[in-house]
Amino acid sequence: MPHTTTMKAVVYEKPFSVVICDVEKPEIQHPDDIIVKVTTSCICGSDLHMYEGRTAAEPGIVFGHENMGIVEEVGTAVTATALSCLSMWAAVDAPTAKKAALPSVPTSIQDLLAVPTGEKCTTVTLYVAMGPYKGGQAEYVRVPFADFNALKLPPGKEHEADFALLADIFPTGWHGVKLSGFKPGESVAVFGGGPVGLMAAYSGIIQGASEVYVVDRVQERLAKAQEIGCIPIDFSKGDAVDQILKLRGGREVDRGVDAVGYQATTGDGKTEQPNVVLESLIRLVKPTGGLGIPGLYVPKDPGAPDSAAAKGYISFPFGKLFEKGLTIGTGQCNVKMYNRYLRDLIIAGRAKPSFVVSHEVSLDKAPEAYDKFDRRIEGYTKVLLHP
Ligand SMILES: NC(=O)c1ccc[n+]([C@@H]2O[C@H](COP(=O)([O-])OP(=O)(O)OC[C@H]3O[C@@H](n4cnc5c(N)ncnc54)[C@H](O)[C@@H]3O)[C@@H](O)[C@H]2O)c1
């Protein structure tokens, strides 16, 4: 059926350029879909990999996987009883996830109640290679597998910015700490003070870390880390591992989180060295400790600094890793495993992740926001877009 209505959306034009375009307003295409009128969509560090042309993302796609809004229309099969055992990732690529038979996520019926028309929810949609869905940096978004995907939120404007972070970034930071095998009382070093790193550091604090180090070189990000009680480490001023070991009298840390990923740089902030954080963490974490790696690594990188990294081959000292008996946990965050609990922590006043939000702008300011966030200038740390 031809589309009669259009809407504004953030469209990927070419590397380092997004534009605001009129695109077709989404419609229900499958009985499991809902249409959400977007109130807030976030820009993620993951979007920057696509923005910089460092993924297989094709020009013309609508960006945005961290979405929040009001349900406008509900598909006929969206019901209260659709129990699901797919992960959040499955919500954007269900056929693959079904094949992969991902572990089941314990879910109560209450949390799977379909979000009815007029109610508020967060959802996750597009990321490159995760299905044919359009992103939510737009006025409306079609949400597939909505019984599972949409997380119901209380009505009203309270906690608006905190809730927006439930679609991805807060669960991802939490997940990073969990992946490291963290236990209360332990020390954690988080590499990367972007939104994921800051959320990991904050999760470490909420989960009972004795000390949290945050490594970055962007001053505003290090300042935010300090604000929440972490120890900031500026890696432009010298090797981060040496700095942390010196502060700890030579003692290694219990856990390490890589919240940087394959576009990690050396201290100059420009020269990419994809293995630098992995090498550092293997040096810094104590024997039998653990590494959580939510930072993204891709199987194909069109702009990689060498031919091995272009195919996703990243070298790191596996011998040392073996010798120390370190564990590694990595992968896309299973958002659904955490988001309703993190929502409840926010409602209970025990978590306020919105400290990470640096800018809230209208959708038409997205091109400027992408540019500044990508260059990590003027304090751009986490940007919320409002259509
Ligand atoms: N696993 C998941 O589900 C998931 C979800 C969201 C984001 N991510 C990934 O997490 C990573 C971080 O995301 P973000 O939004 O915080 O991105 P970001 O780009 O804003 O932050 C990365 C930070 O790392 C810093 N950095 C670069 N090299 C470093 C080094 N050698 N040591 C320490 N810090 C260094 C940069 O200065 C920057 O502040 C990205 O790779 C993103 O794709 C993963």
C-alpha cells in the first residue's frame, strides 16, 4: 500500500554526514508490531562507528536504536501473554536469534504486558547487520516483536532522561560489570569514559565496588567520573596501567571493563590501535580476575589500521591471559535481562543515570550533535534528541 504520510528522520548520507530528511512514516507491517511516537532518542557511541563509515552500514538508513515514546498504534497480535525467550538483541534480529537458540530470559507476565496505545515505553531498534528495521531518530518508529521489545514506563515526565537510557546504555554498562565476574567489595578499572564507560563505572559503584578507576583522555568525561566517586585516569598523561598500579602500590585490580572497543587509540587520541585496551586490561587485572568487554569489536572494519584488524583479527597476549587464568565475557548486551530492574531502581530513587546526559536538542540539530559528539568536543558525552 503506498505511503501517504512522511516524517522527519536522521538519515545516514555518507561517512561523517547525517541529514534530516522526509521519509515514509512507518506503518504496522506485522501483527507483532507497534508504532511509537518518539519523544526521545539517544545518540550512541555505537552509532559513531556507522557514522564514521567503519561498518557495513549503507547510506540511506535511518539511525537510532535507543528510543522512547508513546505507543500510537498496536498490531493485532500484540497481547499480554506472549512469553518470549529471545534476548533484547533478538528484538532487532529475531530470525537469527531464534536459530541461535539464545538462553531464555526469566520474565514475569507483568513485565510482558503489552504496552497499550497512549502509554510510554522504551524500545530498541536498528543497528547495522541486525535486521531490516528503521531507527528511531525520527518522529515515529515501528517496533517489531513489541510484546517483548517494549518496556512499559510510568506515565508523566518524571525521570524522562533516566528512562531514555534504559533502551541500551545503562543496561550495557551494568552488563559490562557483570561480564567481568564482579563481586561486591572488588576493585574495577573501566577503560573508556564515554556513556558506556560511565554507566559501567556507575553500575560498579551501585553494585558495591570498593574502588572504580575510569580511564579516558576527555576532560569532561573524567570530571563526570570523579563526580560519581570514581578515580579518573588520564591516559594522555602516561600509560594508564602504570598510573593505576602506582596509585595502588603495585597491586592489580580485581576486574576490568573495556568500554572502548575496536576504535581505541593511543594516548594522542588519534592513532588507532585496536588491541591497546585488551593488552592493558590483561596487564592490569589480577590473576583469576575477569575482563568484561562490552566495547564493540566487528568482524569487518573498512577503515582498519591493518589488514588483520580489517577482518576482525585483533592480536592480544593470550599466553599472559592463560598464565593469569583470567576470564573474558563479551558481546552485545542482553538489555531485556536488566532493563526492568534498572527501571525500578530509577523509580525507587536508587539510580540516576542521567548524570551522563550532556545535551538535549531537537531532532533537526542532529547533524551538529553527531559532529561534536564524534569529535568529543564541547563536553558532548550523551546526546538526547527530541523530535
Ligand atoms: N555491547 C553492547 O551492547 C554495546 C552497546 C552500546 C555501545 N557499545 C560499544 O561500547 C563502546 C563505547 O560506547 P560509548 O557510547 O561510550 O562510546 P564513546 O566513543 O563515546 O566512548 C569511548 C571513549 O573511549 C575513549 N578511549 C579511546 N581510546 C581509549 C583508550 N586507549 N583507553 C581509554 N579510553 C579510550 C574515548 O576517548 C571515548 O571517550 C563502543 O564501542 C560502542 O559501540 C556496546
